[in-house]
Amino acid sequence: MDNSLQLILLGSESCKACLLMKPTVQKVAQENHIDCKYLLVTEYDEVTKILGQLANMISMLPALFFVQRGKPVRYLSGYQQQAKIQEVVSELLV
């Protein structure tokens, strides 16, 4: 298994979908033994450090980035079900 995958969930404390999705993302990360980080949109410096120019393209929260070997490789916007998140993780860990 390639453990270089990391999940970055970008959200806001006032975003109900973000708060609902956070434990789902954490569960998928834990089950797959990968790192997971929750960042607030107000943490712009940290967000741009990790996501680079992609940070400027975010149009909807929550935004879930799949980062592999230090580079964002997939992006899902809006609330996502656990099955969809797991599907992308499984594809990337092959």
C-alpha cells in the first residue's frame, strides 16, 4: 500500500456540510491508514502552502483534496458520501 496519500478537507466552521463531512473523511483515512488534515478557509497561508494555485480555484465548500507525494491529484467539491471518498482513495492506492 502506498501511504504517501493524504486527504485535505477544506471547510469553514459555519459550513454544516463541512462539519458533517469531517468525521467521514477521518474515518476513511483511518481505515486506509493515511493522513488526514482539516483546514479552515481562514488558514489561507497553510492552504496555499499545501495546495498552491489550486487554492484559488475553490468555488464550493467542503473541498476535499487528495494529495499524493506532495501534489494534489484529485479534488471533490461539495458534500461527499463515504462510498465516493473510499472509491477515490482505493483508485489512488492501487
